[in-house]
Amino acid sequence: MTEEEMIREIAEPILEQLKKIEKQLGNYRMPQLPQIKFVKEGNMQDGPFMIGDIEVTDELLEKVEAYVQEEIEMMHQPTVLH
């Protein structure tokens, strides 16, 4: 599995939940876009941890954060390319 595939596999359930929340809010427009920041629990070691069969390093976690943030921004502020 490539790094990009791992990022998508971790991010997709998060994005699905955000879409469900958005649906529940209806037409309510948020004053600003949600900002995503993952924080490890205090009892977690500094090393990598597992999500399913994916070993998640701090670097991969930052990439997942960036990917989710980009997807949120694209959902709410789509860009038209000419």
C-alpha cells in the first residue's frame, strides 16, 4: 500500500463523519471552516501507533491532517480552474 493510499484509508472515515454532521446542520453555514488537528492521548508513547494494519508515524499523521483539511476546504470553497 502506498503512502497516498494509507492517507486516504485513514482520512475517508473522518470525512464521512464530517459529511454526516454537515447534513444534520442543514443549510446552516459555519462562520469559518473547521480546522483539523489530531492530538495523541497522554498515555500514548512518542513512537508510531497502529490504525487497523497501518503503522502511523507523526509524519504520516501530519499528512493525514493536511489531506483532511484540504478536502474540507474543497467541499466548502471549491476552486474553478480556467
